[in-house]
Amino acid sequence: MVMASFWRAVLGSSTEPDCSADGVEFWSNPEHGGWLTKQGEYIKTWRRRWFVLKQGKLFWFKDSCVTPASVPRGIIPVSSCLTVKGADDVLNWLFAFELSTPRETMYFIADSDKEKEEWINSIGRSIVQHSRSITDQEIVDYDSASIASQLR
């Protein structure tokens, strides 16, 4: 699978579901889930995908009916991410945000400003939680500006 090879090169891990899901039950009780539009890696078209954030991994699927038999279209381990922040001005598109790794910046578009902020907060908390060892009491609600300053 070409896409899996690309993500292994970018993130240093496999995006094939059996390898990188690491037993995460993505179909049950996600930390955050919902529709986002993301740009394809090779063919730069924008496609609507169902995203699930759970246990430090961001999974995406073609549809919202996620079961144990579902196969993720891709997986991003948030521990490899550096920042998550708004990108309306970068893309000239409302409700856009970006997720950056050491080698790449990925762009996403939410359906509303509220959803965009919820995704930024959820992914930001997950980045902080999985980038160092902290207790649940140390996890607080972050806005996009504080996330960037926390990760410097």
C-alpha cells in the first residue's frame, strides 16, 4: 500500500490498521469524533472523512459507521505531532486548522468554528498528554495559542 509507505516515512510508523492501531478500540467511546474534510496526500482533492481520536491516535474512515470490522483509511499517532492550530488564513477557508509533524503539515476543515475549536482542543490535549508523562489532574483545557506555547 503506497499510502502506508508514505505515512511510515513521514511519521516513522505504520498506518496499516493491524500494525498501528495497537489494540485501540477506535469503535468504542472515542475521546473525540466527527466529520472533517482533509486534503489527499497525492491527489490534492479535499475529501470528507469521519475522524476518531482515541488513546493518542487520530483515525479516519470513509463513513461514520465505525465497528470492530472497520478498517481505518489512515492513522496519525499524535505523539509524532508538534502543533495543532487554526489555519483559516493559510488556506483562505473558514474553520480550517493544521496539524504539524517534524516533516509535514496536514490541513483539515471542520463544519463550524465551534467544531474547529473542539478538534484543536482535543488534539492539543492528546499531544500534550502523549508527549510526556503527566497525570490526569495536570490535563487542562487548552486553546490553540496555549498549545503552541506549551509545545515549544
